[in-house]
Amino acid sequence: MRTEYVTITEDRPDEKAIRRAGRILKEGGLVAFPTETVYGLGGDALNPSSSRKIYEAKGRPSDNPLIVHVCRLEDIPPIISREPRGWRELAEAFWPGPLTMIFPKSEIVPKETTGGLDTVAIRFPSHKVAMALIDAAGGYIAAPSANRSGRPSPTMAKFCREDLDGLIDMIIDGGQVGIGLESTIIDLTSDEPTILRPGYITQEMLEKVLEHVEVDTAILSDDSKTPPKAPGMKYRHYAPKGDLSIVEGDQEGVVSYINSQLSALREKGVRTGVICTDETAPLYAADTVKSAGKRSDEEGIARELFRILREFDDEGTEVMFSESFSGSGVGMAIMNRLMKAAGQKIIRL
Ligand code: TXA
Ligand code: MG
């Protein structure tokens, strides 16, 4: 299949191209598109054959459910079977935006889209190109992140091309995304509202709207035997081809530990890399040192993380060390993705 490329940015929406992309989706094809979190790989959410194609293009296990993207609150009642407590308040506070809520699904949502579950994940993104595309496609786009299964989610269209060129009908280039980590997922179908995947919308922000919000304990645990509640969170993910470990401790200790490991590896001719922040970048002696930005700017770090993981692959880095980040606020999402990328390997000094 030949993949068509178009550029549509938020400030220069090309309506003709959006209509063409919408038609591809309505006819059962696949289009990668920008959202405010990461690029999504879209298909018609109500068409079982589109969802099957998404799994195939991604090489993703079909028990891993997709998120249904909408662009109007009125489009939600037809796809849910019951209104869980709290959803309207959350929608009011955070939609459009990087929050996904889990609802009991109605009959019209095919099991192919929900990975066989009776629940459906719904998100109302704030990216203008995404909203226009959802509308043009008929209101419901199923979209996982637009990467091959296991790779970091794409934060730029060139990463969608790397993973999906020739496998899907169209890729819309909307520039670099603003957030860089996937949406926060909150389950409203359990007894207590529970965060299944941390993201830009933090527990603190959610608790300003709902009194109490639980966090799935598997999210930050380094015990890979505790199964997470979101099916997709159990898979090895984001993993670079080389071997990544996270090092946690005070700054001086971390720098000196990593440098001692690096010098031993260099003697053996191993290609090394470090993920760190501006404060410590000049202190490391690795083949490639990548700063994700200022340590105090966690939003900036979130935006760069997946790009950095992909670059290490391109550069053939064999062993990598990453500094660790705070486990709260957006830091919880950063640590969750890093821990997965590292296969839960964390060295606590
Ligand atoms: O920011 C995002 O959410 C991006 C953009 C494209 O919108 N999408 C995204 O989709 O990250 P994906 O497929 O890569 O991740 C979806 C996650 C998986 O971990 C999946 O298991 C979980 O959502 N999920 C989907 N439906 C679910 C359900 N009914 N119950 C529990 N978890 C669900
Ligand atoms: Mg994904």
C-alpha cells in the first residue's frame, strides 16, 4: 500500500485534505493524525473491520482495547450503556483534553474495538486537527498511539512514517505534539474512580473534581508480576533496543555511579547513552548524553522523552542509564513510561 502524506496544522487547517482523510476513515481505511498527547492511528470505531486493521498495522495483540475519540459530548450517550457517577463533572473540567474515561459500552461499539471488553475507553481530544478529522469521519475514531506495538509513542509525524509507512492509507503531519505522553486514563466503572494510566492530568487535578481517586498500584511498581488493570499496560512497551536502567539517588551519587558504569563499559567497547537533565548533562562521559530539559520543567521532560528513546535506537546505543524523576504530578507519568521502557529495572543507591 502507498501511504499518502499531507501537512495540516492547527493554524492552517486544510479542509479539503481533512474531508479526504474523513472519507478514507468512513470507507474503512486508516489515517495517522496528531493529537495534543501523541499521534494516533485512526480507524472508524464502529466498524469491526477497521479495528482489526489497526491491530494488524500496529502488530498489536487484539486483547488490548482501543480508545474511542469523539468531538462532541452529544456523541457519548449512543456508545455507553450507563452514565457512571462523576463523568459529566470530569468532562466539564478536562474535556476537550488529555483525559480518557472508561464507561460501560453500548451494543453499537464492536468487541473488536474494545478488545472483547464490555467497557469502552472514550477521549475528547483538544487538538483542532484531531477534532476536525473526527467530525469528518462521522464522529467516532478508534485510535491507539500510531507506533508499531512495543515502540515509543510518536510525538512527530516522522516517527509514524518510520513505523507505519506502507501499512496505512494516510499520515497527517501536524508538527510536534504539545504534551508528548499519552492521556491519563480513569476507570469510572469500578467502585472507586481509579487511574489506570498516569498522564498530564494528574491525580491532584482529578481530586479537585472527584473527592477521591485511586491509583492502580501496578502503575509504578517494579514488581512485574502485579498485573495492571488497563490491559495494554501489561505489555513491554516503549522499550529501546539497547539495555536501559534507571538510577535513583541523590544527584552526586547518581552521577558518580553512572560514570563508573560508563567507564567500565567503554573499556569493553560498548556504545553507551545517558538520559539526564540540563543540570547534570555536562557531567557525564557517555557516547551520547541526552538532556530532556530543566529538572524543574517536568512538562518539558514529558515532551522530549519518547523522542530521546527513539534516537538511542537510531544511534545504535547498547547500554543506557537514565536519571530518575519525581513520582508525583506529571513526574508520575514520566516515571511510569520510563519504568516500562527499562523493563522495570531501577537501581536504588
Ligand atoms: O493519548 C492517548 O490516549 C493516545 C492518543 C492517540 O489519543 N492514545 C493511546 O492509545 O495512548 P493506546 O491504544 O496506545 O493506549 C490505550 C490504553 C491501553 O493501555 C489500553 O489497554 C487501555 O487504554 N484501555 C483501552 N480501553 C480500555 C478499557 N475498556 N478498559 C481498560 N483499559 C482500556
Ligand atoms: Mg500505545
